[in-house]
Amino acid sequence: MSENKVVDKLNSINEFEREPVPASRLKGVKSFVGMYAGEHTAGTEFVIGPLFVAHGVSAGDLIWGLIFGNLLAVGSWAFICAPIAASVRETLYFKLEKICGRNLVALYNLVNGMMFCFLAGSMIAVSATAVGIPFNIAMPELGDWLPTSLGWIITVFAVGTVITVVAMLGYEQVSRFANIAAPWMILVFIAAGFAALPDLGVRSLGDFWQVANEKIWTGVPLEGESKFTFWHVMFFAWFCNMAMHIGMADMSILRYARKWQYGFSSAAGVFLGHFVAWLASGILCAAAAGSIAPGPIAYSAAGMAGAICVIIAGWTTANPTIYRAGLAIQGIMPSVRRWKVTLVVGLVTTVAACFPALVMRLLEFVAIYGLILMPMGAVIFIDFHLLPRLKLKQDYAAKQGLSFYAAPAFAWIATLTCCLLLNLIFGIDIFFLGLPGWFLAVLLYIGSSKMLQRQSSVSFEKVI
């Protein structure tokens, strides 16, 4: 295929960045089950599971924390994000532009896009730990922040190129890739976990709980790591994807859903990925004597199938994440084709993936990025559900012709400032700030909207 034909093909892909998705392009539940299962049974699961081991979670706290936290996460997707997505059928970024104004949403899109770049970068790095196995490339360890070798950088760029190409092709290909890969990956996760149990002394089902408490989730953190409890696990399981559900980023995905109830398909991801896969990868970490490099620990338990699973798992999460990042940045420059923006985003993501700190501090990173994006999700939720009942205008910036609406800006900045102060002054862990932060953002947006919209109305009446 010639270069011109490739460009024409990419230009013909319409992702409805600035208009509602038409009925003819809506998708059935299978697309969402496959995408969520593929995205959340992912490369990061090979990192997060071992990090729980490193933070000294006990077995009971881990299991109950994951059950309750994942139920709350599914509820957030199904009752907070999906109904709005299926109603407006617009991307998060176009919806926010109508609420906030173009100038404010440009800043938000930049922050959002960069956060997604870093998250996707961690997925690329996870895949690279498996790709590098045949070449004996030195793998990053828990304390590494900088690239460990030239071979590591080359491997990361090779993986990043493949992932970026898939994301450039649009949601159709992202969803198709996930549906193909997800069932096989889940089976490998489970098989690898079972394969590692005999090395830890599990000879029968009755041995598991004792071994789990004594050798895997011992309740004792590694030196230099903080101690995690049930509450850490529950709130992390709930809020590790806060940007997607409470932060409304998955409006860009669920706008293709025929029914809002498809938000429950997120259960396929969190209970297979954020439950089964986290448990399995924790077992692998313990069997590998505390190593957390995903590729080697999967290879040691399941051979090449384990290594290939790590590669594919990184791809299936990075693909939709780079897709979201491309939509975010494209919202700043709508005249530029989405695939071109996604190409640049993929390059930035791949460069970020070279730095192992993205993977080694993944728990803290996903908590921070969810917290940063959460207030604007609260703004969308209140703007859609509550403002009409308060006799206030929805999509205020679009209706008033504003390029900058101060109410959501105030809610966003003031909420994050208060969360920062709670963390610095009172020592409240970042994992616990999302819940009070959401309610604070709601109150600030309602209050500032009342004040500004009524002031605008009074000023208009005086002019008349």
C-alpha cells in the first residue's frame, strides 16, 4: 500500500470527536466486555499485585478490600459515567468544552492527555520487560528511576511503535484487539498463579490460606515501604481508575454503547484483572523471591506463554489509553487529524516509558492522576443531573459564548488545593482523598455556578 493510500485510509477514520456518535455506529455489549476485560487484565496487573506484597498487605485485608473496592468501581462506571455517556454520546473533551469554555478545557485536555501518556507509558514498559527476556536485557528494579541500558530503550521504542499504530486506527481496532486477546490472557494469569503455588509449599487447597498468610501477603512491608491495610486496598481498587469512571474519561468509550447498562461490563475487567490477576501476580512475586519485573516473573512461572501474556497485556491497556490521550490532545487542536495527534502522543508516551519510575511507583501515580482529573468529572455529573433542577443553565460556556467559565475552574483548582493541604498538613494518605474531594468539588461548582450565573443574569437585566 502506497504512502498516499495509507494517509487516505487514516484520514477516512471518523471518531466523532465533535459530534454525537450516530445510532448506526453504536456497539453491543460484547465490545465493551472484551475491551474492559482486555484493558484491566493488563500489564499493570503484573506490577500492582507485587506492590501490594511489597506494602505488607495481609491476605484477609487484600481479598475483602478487593471485593468491596471493585464493587464500588463497577457501580461508579454503571451509575455515574455510563448514563451520561449514553445520553449525550459525546467525548469527555467536547462535553467539557461546552461546559467550561475552550480556553479552560484546553488546559484540562493538556493535563489529561499527559496523565494518559504517562499511564500508557507504564504499560509499554511492562511489555518491554518481557520482550527483553531473549536478549538478556537488564530489567528495572524497585528503586530504579532512570533507563537501565540502551537495550532497554530500544526495546521500549519497538513496543511503543506497535501500540501507537493500533491506537491510530481508532476505537474499532482497539476494541477488536482487546476482544481477541482478553480470554487467552486471563487463562495465562490464572495458570501462572497456580503453577507458582507448589514452589511456595502449597500441595493442596487446604494449604493455600496458611501459605498465603505466611509467605505471600504476610502483613509485613518491605524495608522502606509503607504499611497497607484493608482501607488502602479498598480505596485503591475503587479509585485506581477514578479518572475513567468518576472522572468521566470513559464517556469517550461508553458513548458507543447502545444502553447505559453496558457500564456494568466493567465488572469483566475489574473482577478478572483487579482481583484474579492481582492475586495471581502477587503469588508470582512471592515465588520469585520479591522480584517485581513483570516479564521475568511471568516467564519463570509459565514459560514463553507467561512472557507473551505480559507483552499482550501491556498492549491491550496501552492501546485504549493512547486512544484517550489522542482524543484529549486533539480537543486542543480540533483542526488536526486525530491519527496525527495520536502519533505524536505515542512518541511522547514511548519516551516516558523509558523511565522505570513510572512502573515502580505505579500505585502512587494512578492515585495522583485520578485525583487530578476527578473534580471535572464531578462538574460534568452536576451539570448534567442537578443544574436544571436548580434552574441553572447546563453547558453554560456554549450557551453564553464564553471561552472561559470561572465556575468549573474554581471547583477544579480549589478542590485540588484542599486535597493537597489535607495531605501535607494532616497527613491524610492520597488514596483516601478522592471521596471527600468529589463532594467538595460538587459543592464548589454548585455554589460558584449559582453566584456567577445569577450575577450574569442581573447584569443582563440592567443592560436591558
